[in-house]
Amino acid sequence: MDIKHFFITILSGVLATAVMTIVMYAYTALSKHFTKVIHLLGSMISGDQNIHTPSKSTLILGTLAHFSVGIIFSMSYYLLWNWGVFEINFVDSVIIGGLSGIVAIVVWKSYLTLHLYQPEISQFHYFFALFIAHIVFGIVSVNLFLMITDSPDLWYKLNK
């Protein structure tokens, strides 16, 4: 990975995470079920049991953790493209987003189950919003990468 593609991948991960977060917060507003991922993640990491109005430091912690994971997902997409598992196109962005959503649900279910202070949320609504938000994440991340870079020199194509 050259430095240009490294920064494009980070940028696509950050912007896709921002859009995904908006989707999660919009779901809360529309459904009246709590799916505010930054609030929840920050509270669970810090031990702040007030998920609805956490402290500023809890929100900062949740934001850093959430965006870091978004960058990791985006980097993972880049590796999968380079291994020839997925193409950089719209259909594959939906597929990779859906698969990411399934991974996120499994991780979150484990985290919620094992956490000392389990927050009182509707897991059905949280997981549904999480799945939809990851599809949006995949679409935004992949297509931003595609829009920004004119010719991604993917390893598997260079080796042919």
C-alpha cells in the first residue's frame, strides 16, 4: 500500500463512519429506540452507566473507538480488494457492507452479553440499525475510495 492509498483508505473509513453514525442516530430519532453507537460504546468502555447523557470524556472515548474501528474496516476492505476477494464496485460494496454488519452484530452481541453492566436497549432494534448502517458504511467507504482514486493498483492485478 503506497502512502496515497493509505490516506485515501483512512479518509474513506472516517467519512463512511460519519455517515454510518448519522444513520444510527437517525434510527434513534425515527424509531424512538436507542441506537446511538457512540454513546453506547463510550459508556461501555468507560463504565459510565448513563448511556443517554454520558459525560463529555465518555463521548470522546466512544467517538475515538468508533472511528478507529471504521478505519480498521476500511483497511480490511482494501486488503480484500487486493487479494481479489471483492471488486471495487457498487454491488460488492453492498455485499461487503452486509457482511461487515453481520460481523458487527456478532461482536456487539458478544460484547453486550459479556459486559459487566449490560445497557438496557432493544437489541433487535440496535442490531437491525447496525446492519443497515454497515451496508451504508460499505457503500460510502468503497465508493468514496473509487471516486477519489483514479486507478487503484491492486496487488492481485499487478501480479497477473
